[in-house]
Amino acid sequence: MERRFIQSTVDGKGHIVNVAILGTGTIARAMATALNGIKEEVTAYAVASRSLEKAQAFADTWGFEKAYGSYEELAKDPAIDLIYIATPHSEHFSNTKLCLENGRNCIVEKAFCANRKQTQILIDLAKSKDLLLAEAMWTRYLPSTAMIQNLLAEGRIGEPKYLESDFSVNAEQVERMWNPSLCGGALLDLGIYSLTSCALFFGTDIVKIHSDVKMYSTGVDVTNETTFTYRDGKVAKAISSFSGRECNACRIEGTNGSLVFGPINNPEYLRAYDLNGNLTEEFVIPPQVNGYEYEILACKCAMNHGKKECRSLPHSEMLRMMGWMDSLRNHWGMVYPFEEATDIALTDEVVWGVKDIFDDAK
């Protein structure tokens, strides 16, 4: 067995960027950790909560210079270069709209919005204001993602034929997972990672879809499994669940072997196997703070070069992935309380480029 280390590089040119965080929850703390780990690139400048006490406690803990007791105050601070939106999915649209309207560049935690319609409105607004707008789908920015793509491209496992990506956790105790008003369900929180694996490593030329879902008592998806058939014959399966099972891994099978990695959102291991299942190579994942730093550095790089979207996740791909999730939810009949059914009722041609793509269409 061979162990291989693949070095990553980051464009560190340009001035120190003042980063603010809107929200003080778990994901905000993860981002604060990342910011403190790249102090030569960014300043942990400001944080906002609807409670000044919470914001100040967060700022004191994580070393932020300013604390605001309202999102409006944060959005109006002209010293901010970039705001990270760290609120629940259901609040992304209104929070990001507020920040864009006040002239702030934004990176928004995944899933970017509740649906594609909201995403398009924000992209149009950002363009009208000449602002950077990005999605904090950290997997897209990780060096390990490029490693996997390069291994596939160089034929490390021969011709890729089958991919299975599964992100399932026991999280029924987390309210936002089962609450439809908070965009609950497995899809937007976990399934987006499984779908992203399919798009990143097998592409988007899909010609047939079979999708099964189990609904929670509140009307959101507790478990979903979607199989994509590609024009060239490849097959990919995306699975996610927030109840009853634990799995966070991806397997890609080829004509000469397979690649296995996990967790799929931020890989800690990446291994190659031969056709008999023997481990042939183990790749060392590049060191990192916690992985969140790469999306911030990508935004900084884009701003340094006058770009309004990130190369690793451009607006077109943000719209594509939101469209995929809209289409699946529409197929399942899963509409959030603040939506109209028409908000997610996009035609198969618009989303997938193929008519009648679901082989189990209702």
C-alpha cells in the first residue's frame, strides 16, 4: 500500500479582509474557529445577534472587535468586507437581502435559500449592486475535492461506473431537522452533500431519475434515496436521513478499482482499492483549521480579482443545485409553509434538461 500526500495552495494576496458573522449558533462558532486560524488573511471583525448580550458574549469568546444587537446594525457597518450568513435555511433569504441592500458582500451558509426562486432574486440583487455573493457549501472549496476529481480524471480506478454517497445521522432531537417552518428535513441539511457528490464527480448529464422518500410526521423528508442514470451509462445514488441510521461516506466504483472517502462533507480519509477490495493507496488530506477557512479564502480571492462569484461554486451551479432540490421536493409533494406549490414546480426541462425524467413520476 502506498501513502501519498497532496499539497494544496491558497491565493493569499491582497489586503486583510474584515469578516462579520450574522448569527451566533453552532455553525457561526465553527466559522469563528476558522477565522481565528487564518488571522494573516482576515480579521474577525464583527458579529450580530438579535440579542446584544449574546453577540457580545460571542465576540468576547472568539475575539471579534464589534458586537451588534441587531442584524440591521451589522448590515450598515461600512467597514465590513464580507458577511457570513449563519442563520437557519428559512432565514437566509431575508437576512441576505438585508445585507445586500446595504452594500455588503455575502457568503451564505448552505443550503443557500429555501428554493431556486429565492436564490435567483438574491443573485439578481447582488448583480445590481455589484457585490460578491457566494454559497458556503464548504465541500466545493476543499482541497480534498480537487484531489478526488484529479484521481478520477487520471484514471486511478479506470472508468468510473457507480457512485453512492450517503449522509445519514440520528438528529431527531434537533428542532430544525423536523420543523417545516425552518426548512426542515434531510434534503436541504444533509442531502445537499450527497447530491453535490453526484454533481462534482459524475457531472450533470442525467437522463433518468428514480427517487423514494419517507416522510416525517411533520411533513418533511426523514429519509430520501435518489438514483441518477447518466447519458453515458454511469449510475449515482444520493442518500440522506436524519433518523434511524448513521453513515457519512462515499464510494466510487470503476473498471479497475474504487475510491472511498468520508465524511463526504469534509473528508478525513481517502482510500483506493483494487477490484478484489484490497487497499492499494491511502491519500493524506491536506492540513486545515477546520475546513471552513477555504470558502472564506475563496471569497477573498474572488474579491481580490474583482469577481462577484466564486470559481469553485459559481451562481449557475448554485441555481442548479437549488433546482435539483426543488424538483425532488416537488416530486415528493413537500412544500414549506411559507412557499406556494408553484415556487418549486419547475419543469424537468428547466432543471434537468430532459422531459419526463422521473421514472416513478406521480
